[in-house]
Amino acid sequence: MDHHTLRLLEFAEIQRLLAEQTVTALGRERALAWLPSRDPQEVARWQRETAEAAHLLDQEGQLPFGGVRDVRRAVDAAA
């Protein structure tokens, strides 16, 4: 999607709002890097994932992400 369209949609604001809802550094980075897709299969996958997450939230309430840690540095060091 071109930059003009993203500006018209105020997509940076959408990314910011999404990033505010994350609980991990990696989640925040991914939210801020996320861009819309024109690929119907990718969009369908995202919709399925969103529906699954909504279902889990309905069933469980708050999801337990409190103990999640960013282990990328440790993985890089071990590689």
C-alpha cells in the first residue's frame, strides 16, 4: 500500500494504538512494523487468528502474558 493511502487512513495512529495494547517488546515492535496486506490468503489468515484470539479472550478473560520475556538476545548468544 502506498504512503499516501496510509497517511489518509491515519495508519500510523492505528499502529500506535495497537502497540499500546501489547505486553512485550517484541509485540510492540511487530505492531509498529505491521502493514496492511493485499494478499487475500494472508488477510484471511489474520482474520482467523483474530477470531481465535477473540474467542480465547471471551473464554479466559485476560490472557496470561505476564511471565513472557524477550529471549532474542540469549538465543542470538547461544547461536
